[in-house]
Amino acid sequence: MPDTKSGRERKGRNKRRQLESRLNRRELTAADEPPEPSLDEVESEYLDEDELDR
């Protein structure tokens, strides 16, 4: 079956509608505030007081 302009446009509208629907669902299920970082999740390295004096 040949590709038609109206078919491409309809497919684009359907994809856009799917994406908007998916984003709306994610927004509704997301928490209002991001979770607070815990000390266990910190991956950066801290210098202790002895290392700061060097």
C-alpha cells in the first residue's frame, strides 16, 4: 500500500497523542517533591581535617 501524506500526518498525530498521554501519566504518578538524598547515596569523596591542612 502506498504511503500517503494524510496517513503520515495521522500517524504523527497518534504518536504525539501517545507521548503526551505517557508524559501526563508519569507526571500524575510522580511524587510532589524529589526524595531527600541519603548519606549512603553520596558518591563524592570528602577530605577529612588532616587532609585539609596539607
